[in-house]
Amino acid sequence: MTRYDDSERAAALFDLEILDTDAEQAFDDIVYIAAQTCDAPIALVSLLDGERQWFKARVGLDVCETPITQSVCKLEIDEPALLQIPDLAEDSRTADNPLVTGPRAFRFYAGAPLVLRDGTVVGRLCVIDTQPRPDGLTRPQQDLLGALARQVSDQLELRRVARASEKLAALQEALVEVAEIVRRSSSVSVMTQETAEVVGRVLSVDRAGFGLVDESTQTIEVEPDWTAEGVTSIAGRHRFEDYGSIRDEIASGLPLVISDVDTDPRTADDPSLMRNVGIRALVNMPVREHDETVAVFIVNASMPRRWANEELAFLRSVADRLEAGVYRHRLDQHQETVNGEINHRLKNMLAMVQAIASQTLRGVVDREPIETFEKRLVALSAAHDILMQKGWIEADVGVVAEATFKPFGFADRVTVSGPKVLLGARAALSTALLFHELMTNACKYGALSVPTGGVLLDWEVLDENDKNDLIVRWREIGGPVVTPPTRKGFGSRLIRLGLVGTGGVDVRYEPSGLQAEMRASIAHLATS
């Protein structure tokens, strides 16, 4: 029969998620039947867990576990046959056992192995008597004890299936959570730390983290990781070769999966470094970019653990999502650098245009047109700065308005209100110039030309006939009586062009002040 070492047995029990759980009627019924069938005062479902034997169900015993050194169940544990010891006090293997020599005075033992479907023996269903039984159990009793042990094994497997179903659902929920973290993350470090916490929680591991690998796959820089309570962090730089023969798999993009560092041939020669930081089992899942390993997602357990296929598939999916996230953030960083250079050059160009205009028109006596031109450049520059912050993709109407109005210095007399509406790059520049002209006219001729006047700017989105339109209203109050201009200059023509140069403008020169309503399609504004 295949021999299983203690670490494999402990890993199998961990997978079952049975240790230290509450009593369950199915197991309690089996030990009751075993005690009655074998006419024994004590019956146990004993599970062998590393340093202890733990009793999932018990009759006639007042403790739930004993040290593994006192375990009779561990004797000949991988043998398929029933183990019987007629007199524990006379058997050399048990004569000095405190359970035999002490106040409990165990004398007879019979135990049938608990064999999982993969062949791992995780413990025994046993009966114990305080009187020796030279003849042991009768044949029918032996058969029934064996049958009951198989029932215990089946119950363990059924429990595993039920737990696996629950685990799969939890893994799927966690994967959705990770996808959302990757989508909304503002940086690689935030993305990986939040992902590590989700993974650590759902897999019930001791540590989870993310590390960047150097170009030669010699070292890894582990970022601040998630750890269970009382577990030390491994953040910092590490050399792969210090931890065994693990580099080649990581470099080739294969997941490194180790159930026990003490027995795995890749780490068994010297597992001390891993043991020193509480690692007994691990998964290192490579994150790839252009067929190169650029990072590793790390999961550690402090006890031996057989990693389930669904857990490995989950970690692969997590790594795939992080791979996409890392790539996106690197593209964003590159785009930010490019945008910064474009921004710098455009600002220089606008400054040069302003300087050329100033020099060219230096001899012009009427300075008003020149100052108007320069202010329009300032309005364009403000809109440009807003778009740069959004990668030249979009800008909010309210942000454009506030940036355009700020240089005029009438913040206490201009009221701005409306929902968030995103404008495309062209629409944002056009709207900035439009707001600038309206504000300039208000300062020169309208409500802001007197101390008591003010401006109300508001907007709303109207849904009519399955079409969303943006309605922007400009209202001046408390100013002088206004009349239509006798001459239509650039500013007036710009106002008449509307939000994106397509018209849709209603301008009224009311006695109370200028009233303007501008209308445009949301879809047009967003794509312009």
C-alpha cells in the first residue's frame, strides 16, 4: 500500500476543512453505533493532524484531542487492515503510553482506517475498552467496524464536495471583486495590495502579495503584502536562488506550486529560509508581458497544503487580471509622459503666439483688440490644462466653467450649477471660448460692469424622443439695461455658434440683462 507521510496527511485534512469544527450528527451516530456494536465504552473518529490527534466524534471520552505521541491510531496507519491490540499493557508499542499507564487505563484497542478516495489515510474509527480482550472483536464486529469506517470516509468526502461547491461560489465572487479592483485602481501598488487582501481572505492563507521581477528573473521586489494576524511581511528584495530551484519555472511562465517545502525536491535541500518566514506551502503565479515574466503573485501557507485545482485556476485568473491591469497602468504612465511633453510644447507654442502677436501689434494704438486676443489665448490655455488632466479625452462642463471664470475674479457674483456632463476635447475648447466671451461681455457691458450685478449659469440634460440634449442657460441680473450690439464682432458670432459651433442658441437682450440659452446633443458633445 502507498505510504503517506505526516505532511501529506495534514494537507489532506486541511483540504477537508474538518479540523476543529463543531459536532455533526452523522459522525456522532456512527461512533454511537460502533460503541454499541462492539460493546465498547469508548468509540472515536480520530484524525491525525501533525502534532495531535483530533476527535471529530467521540463516545465515552471527555477530551477532544491528545498529543500525537499518545496516539494508538497512528500505528501501522497506512495498512489497509483493521488494527487490533488485545492488551495495550502487554504490547511493546503501547505499554508505556500515558493513556495506558495513566488514570484512563486503556487496555483494548481496535481501529479501522479512514481512507479517502485518493488513498490517503487520515485517521481511524476506533473502539477502546478498559479491559483486555484476548480474543479481540468477533468477525461480525470487525466487519461492522470496517463498514462504519467506510461510512466515515464517505461522510468526509461528501463534506468535501459540499465545501467545494461553497468554495467555488466564494472564488467566483472573489474574482468579480478582483476585476472591479483592477478596473477602478489608481496605481499598480493599490491594485495589488487590495487584490492580495481579497485572495488571502478567500483562500484562508497566511500571506498574499505581489512582486516585480527583474529582467533576468534573478530577483523579486515584493511590495507591501497582505498577511494574516501575527504573520510577518516578506516585503523587500529576494533572490530566487536563495529559496531553492524555483527560478526556472517562474522564468518560463509556469506556476510554481509546492505543497510542502520540506518534501518538495525543489526546496527540500534547504527549506530553512522559507520556514523562517512561516512558509510551508506556496503558489507563485507569474504575471507575463510580451512573453516575459515581469511579476509574480504570491500565496503562502504556514502548514502543508494540497492546492486544489479550482484554487490554482482562481489564482491563474487573478494573475491574468493583474497582468491586464499592470499593462494598462504602464500604458497610462507612458501616455502621461507623452501628454506632459505635448502639454509643455503646446504651452510654449501659445506663449510664442502671444509674444509674436504682441511684438507684431506693438505699434497699434488701440490696445483693446490685442488684450481681447490675449485673453482668448488664456481661455484656450485653461481649457487645454483641464483636458490634459483627463488625457485629452473629456472634461466636465462645470470644471470648464470654473477654470474659464477664475481669471476674471468674480467668484462671489457668478453662480454655477448643474449635473456632471462630460464634453469631448473639441467641445470643451469650444465651450471654454464661449464662456469666455459671455464673461467678457458681462464685465464690459453687462451685469458685472456694475457693483450690484451678477450672473447665473446653469445647465440640465433633457430626454426628449429618446434623445438627450444639454441645455445651458446664461442669465445676467442686476446690471444695466442692455441692447443688441450694432456691430457683430468675433465674440458675438462665437456666441451665436453655440456649444459646438452648430447653432441651437437663443439670445435675448432683456431689460434685466442678457439671457442666452444654448442647446446641443449630448452624444455630439461627448464625441466632439
